[in-house]
Amino acid sequence: MPSRRSFTSSAVLGAGISLARDAVGQPHSSSRPLLGKSALVTGAARGIGRAISITLARHGADVALLDIADPNAIPAVRGYRLASLEDLQESVRLTSAEGVRTLPLVADIRDRAAIEGATRRAVSEFGALDILVANAGVAVDDRLETLDPESWRAVVDVNLTGTMQTALAALPSLKRPGARIIIITSLQARLGVPDSMSYSTTKWALTGMMKSLAAQLGPEGITVNAVAPTAVDTAMLRRTGGGFSSGDAGTNAKAMQNALPVGALRPQDIADGVAFLAGPAAHFISGTTLDINAGRSAQITA
């Protein structure tokens, strides 16, 4: 089990904005519908997690940004480097620029004590949590005949066990009613992928987790949903062996354009979907997956 990691914090006071009330009596404004709410986003140092953090802040939420922030923390993840502390600091800077309180948290979600400590730190800063976005994940390229047990365990420990531990840690502090849990899955939770055994398996499992949590927590007024992207232009997509090289950006852009009718999606496209599920318009949506995949799910017949 990884060692417990340290936690750091920073805060920026938000500007005063006139308030209204949403369907569960929480304050918001028409331009900042998440004003008065607080969110915890995992895997927040770059890519999709960074975009989600900034977008939730733009909508008014205070944001705790959690990441492992150590490029060498999981040696079994080969082909690309995990985010760094500098990446996390940049995400915090960009999120704080939206005029909300922010809290950087360095923790490994595989370590239950670490994620519980990080959650306590967020609750100490914000008072409670309204939104949990379980975004942290890793990927390796593997086939059955070349399956590496160490890599398999790393992907399962982060994507599946780590996500459940994150939900368990946050659950006691999620406000009732009205809290939201949003899990980032994948188009690969819709189909089999021969070159991505471990990743696809965990994303399918996360769909089952999402539906089970939605059924259990619905009576408490907590909604649980998933967002399933297709290829998104991130470091994970550009990893060696991940379908696109980590080399020339122009070559990568051309390859991504060929992969999808609109090319690879932007992290912002996923963040916008998360903001919708976190907002007042999604109050009665639970137990479902929001596909953000440029129509690729229309090609799935099963």
C-alpha cells in the first residue's frame, strides 16, 4: 500500500454575487449556478481534471483539487508520466483565477488513509462537500497474451478500488439532499477493446459501481452519474502505444483527426458535461451515463 502523502492548501476569497435558490434550496445565480457549493475533483492536475476544476469554479463552486502529483508514483504505468506537483500548482492557479476558494491536495487514491485525510482537509476548509468528481485514472496498453500482472493491478487499484475509496471517504461529508457524485468512465465502458484489457475492464466496472451507488444513495437525495468520453486530447491519449505517439504535435493532431469525425475531443468538452450533471438542471438525473463521444456510441450495436 502506498505511503500516506502530505496535504497543502491555499484559498482565494470569492466575489460577492446576488443569490437565488435552486430546487433544493441552495443558493445560486443564473450566471454562476454552483455558487455556494464546494467540489472535490480527483486527477485534477492536468487534462480533463484541470478542465473540470476550472469549469466548476467558473460556475461558482469552491474546488479542492486532488492529485497524486508525482510522475514516478506508479512505475507499472509505462509510456507516459503522471502529473507533477507543478502541474497541480498550475491547475490551482487557473482555478483560483475564477474568483473562488481553492484547495490543492496531494494524495494517492490507492491509499485509503491518504484519501480520507485529504477529504477531511477539504471539509475543514469548505465545511461540507456538494460535488464529488471521481476523475483520477491511469491506462496501459495490454492484450491477453501479454498481460502484465503488475500493470493490471495498478490499473485496477487506481481506476476501480481508488474510485470506490474516494466515494467512501467523501460520502459522510456530502450534503443531503442535493449532493452529486460524477464518475468519469469511457467509451470503453460500452465495448470490448482488445488492446486495452485492464482499462476497459475497469471502466465497465465503474459503470456498475455508478448504478449501484445511484440505487443506494437516491433515497438520501444524492445523485450518481457517469460521463463517458471517447478520445480526448490529453497526456494519456498521447502515451506511447496509446494510439497516438508522444512526439510531433502536428502528426498527433492529424492522427486524432482521422480517428474521429471531429478529431479528439477537448478536455473542456468533458468538463461542460460534468458541470451540467453538477448543476440544478440535472437535479432528477441519476444512474445514467452521459456519452460525450462525437457520435461514436451510435456505431455500437450491442
